[in-house]
Amino acid sequence: MLRVVIADDEALVRAGFRMILESQADIAVVGEAADGREAIELVGELAPDVVLMDIRMPRVDGLAATREIVAGAAMGVRVLILTTFDLDEYVYEALKAGASGFLLKTAPPAELAAAVRVVAGGDVLLSPTITRQLIQDLVGRPRRETGAPDWLAQLTERERDVLREVARGLSNREIAELLVVSESTVKTHVNRILSKLDLRDRVQAVVLAYESGFLAPGG
């Protein structure tokens, strides 16, 4: 059973999310928070698998709460950001804070339970709109390095190929089709990339690829 905490300053929104999630046999809502501070406290008390986190909340906002939860989440709590805002600054900052997914509140209700399962399983969830905006934001940022980044030597040629496609926003299945290998082989390559570069997830891999200059706009 997946344990979920819902953090949103609107009671009706929390009630709606609870109704959707508790209709699923494998998901239980174990707590609700009206602000980021309450969310942090509930995570410490209840050790949920996933926190649904609004961005704009009183006292402590969702970004700060996410940062604190992820920093102290030895138990592996995953944070799924839910918001009505799809501006670049929120996407980038939420993912840098450690969020495992970013879903607009305008997404169909059926996607909510699926999103919880995705991030609980250790994957990253970004809607197509959010993915496009994240990449557009990253390619527009100044790159910290010139030439080949130092970490590139740690990767095999095939791992570099896989990282390049991950950074372009392709799924494991799409990468497998492109490189004519099995999906499990791609997953193995992704895991090795994350391990070698000491990255938390593929979102951090995307950020690193663009910020380091490994992948340039249109490249």
C-alpha cells in the first residue's frame, strides 16, 4: 500500500485529491497539511512514500518544504509537485529542490494516481508541457564549462548516447527503439550513469547535461 500525504492550503483541493487517491486499492492518504511546515512535520511523523506538494502555501512554501524533506529523507520519501503554475522558474526550482515529478493541477484526475505510482517506484514524472519548458529553460542558461566536461570520461560511449537521449526528454522505451536495444538494457545504462555521476535521478542528469555543455541547444 502506497502511503501519501497531501499538502495544499485549500481544503477543497485536498479533499478532491483524497477522493481520487482513496478510490485506488493500492493507495492510502495518511495525512493532510495546509502549509509547507505542516508537510515537513507530517513526513517526520508518518514516513509516507509520496508527498503531493503545492507550491504556493503560507508559512513555508512548497519549494522550501520540498528542499527540507528531500535533504532529510533517509526513508526515501518522494515529492510530487502539483500546481496551477507552469512557469519556467517554478519548474526549474522545484526540480532543483529535489522533486521527483511535476504535474499541473489541470491534468485529468486519472493521471493523479498513475503519477503517484510512477514517483513512488523511483522514476521521474514530468508532463510533456513541463518537459518542454524545463529543457527550454536549461538551454537558455549560461553553461559553467567549456569543452568536454571532466565527468564525461567516466561514461562509456554507449552511456553517453543514452544520456544524450535522456537529456532530450526521451523515455527508456523511446531510447531503446532509437538505439535498437532492449528497454531493460537502456534502464541498466541509465542506472549506471546515475551511479557513476552520483546523481539522484534522471532529472539531475538532464540538468547536468545542459548546464555542463554536454548537450547544447539543438545538439
